[in-house]
Amino acid sequence: MIRAGIIGATGYTGAELVRILYRHPQVEISFLSSRSFVGEDISDVYPNLKGCVEQSCEEQNIDRAVEKCDVIFTALP
């Protein structure tokens, strides 16, 4: 299983990455970060992810992301 993280998960591109990676059979989403929604579940920000991805957004901390992930996507402006 590949542990994936998304920095900027609550923007349009980040949310699409969450949706795509959730459906991939060999990927586990292990890190989501957001500047605006720290501590909130991604499914509260994007209700279409309810029941699929129930994970809190963390602050943008590269060291923590590297610890938790095999691959990291950046979806920043």
C-alpha cells in the first residue's frame, strides 16, 4: 500500500486528488493539509466525500508529511 499525502487538499485540485486517490486500490491517504481548514474533516469541507474520506486536515508541515507518506502531492496556488 502506498501512503499518499496532499498539501493543499481543500482547494479544487487537492479535492480532486483526494477523490481520485481514495478510489485507487493501492493507495492509502495518510496526510491532508489545509491552510484554511486545519482540524476540520475533509468531508465537512466537501460533503461529497462523506462516508469515503473521514480524515482531518492538518497544518502544512512538510516534515510531518514526509514522516507519514511515501508520496506527496502539492496542490498549492
